[in-house]
Amino acid sequence: MTEIHQVLVGAGRTDAITNMARSLRSHLRRLGSSEIYAQHPAPGVKDVHLLQKLARSTSSKRIIIFHASGGNQAVHDFLQACSDPVILIFHNIAPADSFENFDKSRTKDLRQGWEDLESLQEKVVLTVSDSQYNAHCLSDLGYKNIQVLPLGIEINRLHRLNSNAAMEYRLNREAVGPLLLFVGQSVPHKKIETLIQMQYLLSVHLGRQTSLALVGPITISSVQAAALEQARRLGVPNCLFLGQIQDDELATVYRRATAFVTASVHEGLCIPVVEAMSFGVPVIARETSALSETVGEAGVLLPENAGPELFSEAVNEILDNPHLREDLIKRGKEKTIRYDSSVNNQKFLDLLEQVI
């Protein structure tokens, strides 16, 4: 029987790449035994195994699928030492320079990730990227015949969940007016401070009664601390730091949101943007990296150097222009069709059968 195992650097309860691997695993098990392994599974993640439990050598019928999103020496050593064919699924790697003043170790790992990708080419028998932008990045490294497939995105995953009563209560109590939502990690290139400044301008200078909800894990504590301090010093009203929340809570926030806003300057795909569009939430983002193709005409794309002033103007336009809002909702839902996991995962299985 064929074994097809997935390898990640880190795995979490709710992070996008781990969820994509989980979705893909259910399809891979149609072909044979399939598990997920990670060098750093988060506490409480019971469906992902430690990488050290995956033997380095086995029969010729084993394939390793590597989800590349960062560098790690132990993972790289494993991939180089194993005799199995490697399939690369590339999610992009965060810009190392943006972490330089926050986390030297992470900066080193991110730079190492690009070097590892380049040296891994000879072992890779199939290359997949989840956006055209990511494909261009791989092409620059010398990769050929790259398949662009956004794999494992379960568009209806959150829609199937009931709303969380406690989160509904909190939003009813703390959120005033239209709810502006950001979902993502607290990392430098997400530029959370721009969104806090946007909320300040909307509330204090423009007299808008909006609320800003910031959702996501505190990946870099100093980034989160700086955002909190900025909101405190500016006296930004109705700024909700929700942190990492459960899936049913996230579904509840999406259902309540009026607009999704992200000031991120680097994305390989951006799953929260896709999730927001699936919930009929208009998106405001910068026209940069993969956001240009992920959002396209289904949202408001601002210049790459857009500051809080342009973000606040875009919010005003969505709030004051119902025709624009309705059009963006319609376009967004149409856009999500291309992320249908059942279709894309099956396309991947078809490609996989050519290398088994």
C-alpha cells in the first residue's frame, strides 16, 4: 500500500496551513495511509505527529509532501536524508527583514527557508503553489513546471458551525456600530498599527461609530504589546483585541463583520480574506504580493504604501455606498468558487497519481 505523508515545520489547532493539510489528508487516504507530521506541533494538537516519529527510510512506495512556509534545520535535514520522492506545496515565506528587530532566531529561520527551498529542488518530483504569486517566487529560484492549485481550503468549514453565544454576547456588549475585522497573526508585516490608526481616524476625526476587532494568535508578543500600547496612548475607542479564538467564535465574528480590513504588506494567499468573502464581508487590502490576485475586483485594493487615511476613506466608501457594498459581496462570493477544496484536491490527486 502507498504511504503519502505530509510534513510541516509547525502545526496548530486553527492555523491555515495545518487546516489545509487536514483537508488534504482526508483525500489522500483514498490512495493509502496518510498522516501529518511536524517538527513543532502546538500543545493540544493530537492529530499531528512529531516529525521524529517518521522513519527516514522505508519502501519505495512512500511519498513525502512538504508544506513550505519557513525554514527549520531539522525538517531540512530530514527531507535531504530521506530516500522518498518529495512533493513541494509552497505557501510562501514571510519577509525575514521585517522580523529583524523583533526576533533574531525567526529572522534566521526565514532566511534559511529560502536557501532550503533552493537546495531541495533535485528531490522534488512535483511542485505546487497555492497562488500565482507564489509560483513566480519559486520560478525565481529555478523551479519548473509549477502547478498553481489552492489546496485544502474548506470554504464551508466555518459556515457549518453554530454561532458562539458567549462571543455574540461580548460583541453585543463591546462592539459599537459597524464592525471592522482583521484576522491574522501578530507579526510585523501584518501592520496592525495601521488599522489601529485607521480606527482612530474614523472614530475621533470623522465621528464614525465603528468598532475594530483584531483576531489571531500573539505570535510575536512585542508586536502585540506595541499595538495595545498604541491603542491606549491614542485613546482609540471600540478597539477589541480578541486574540486567538475557537472556530465557532471566529464564525460568529465573521457573521457580525461589516468589512474585513488588512494592511498586510506580504501574503502568499491569505485565507482570512477568502473566508471573509465567503461570508459576504467586503474586503479592503493593499494591492501587494498575492493579495492582488486573491482579492482582485472582489474588494477594494489600495496602493501598497497606503496609510491609515486611505484605509479610513475606503471604509467610509463601503459604509456610505450600498451599491458598491452589494457589488463587492456578490463579486466576493463568486471569487471563492475557485477555492473549492473538493475540486482542487481532486486535481491534486490526479497529479499525484502520475508520480506514484
